[in-house]
Amino acid sequence: TILGIIEIGWGNFTQSRLDAAVQSTARLIMTGVVQNTQVNGQPLTAQEFRDQILCPKLPSTMNCKDVFVNVSVFAEPTSLTAPSPYTQFINASGTGLVTPALDNTKNSYCTGANASYVVIDVVYPLPLLTTSYLTASAATYNGYPVRMLQSTATFKNEPFTITGTAGC
């Protein structure tokens, strides 16, 4: 029982750290910092974004190679009666968000220009040791039971100037 309580507490702590990292990273996208960051004169790749911008904000106990990121731009909402552009991020049953692929090569990486509407969605499969039989939402990742932690931020980029070459 004590191990289960510790594991649930650890999961909640990890979720809160993931949320904080996503919010902080979203702010860097929103203000154009990410779009103006370059490596060897080139805009950040999706992997460089994950490894250099997002992962340093996470606890060292989270393995960066198991962090899956989807960053995409979506259309500006046009009216209250038109279908919402947010619906593309809702799962088919309407019970939650679409989970990014557990393969970063299949996820989108587009931080957008100024005034773009952006969503960043990050998933981390947290290994379960003792509570996998209690957690109805337990999934399997690399053959082990995990709790899928997900954090999302949706925002409109502020006006900024891109100093180099950037695009999606």
C-alpha cells in the first residue's frame, strides 16, 4: 500500500513538472524565442527543439528519449457558429485529446510565425511498478505498463520578427 501511495504521488509530481515545462516552452514559442534559435545557422529541428528547449525543463528522472512532442499550427477561429478548429485535437469518442504518436518522426513540428495559432502537445509514458493493476488507463510502452502523462498548451503567437530562416 505504501509503495502504491508513493507511486501515485510520484506520478502526480511528474505530471505537474511536465505541465510546467510545457507552459514554459509554450511561452518561448509564443514570443518567438524558439523561432529565432538556430543551430549551425539553421532553425531548430524537432529533435533539437525537444532536446535543447523542452527536456532541460523536465526533472532528470524523465528520460528525454521517451518524451513525445507534437507542435502544430491551426486556423484562426472564424466565428461562434463555424466548426471550431480545436475539434481536430479531440479524440473520436470526444472524451479527451488525441495523443501524439509515440514516435517523434510521425509528429508535427511547426512553431508558426507571428500571430499564428499554435498547440503544443507532449506525452510521457511514466513507468508503473505497483499500481498498474489499479490504473484502468495503464498502457504498454516497450513491453512495460505505463501511465500516459499528457500536457497541452494552446496559444496565439505574439508579434515578433524572425531574424533568420524559419518555417514549417
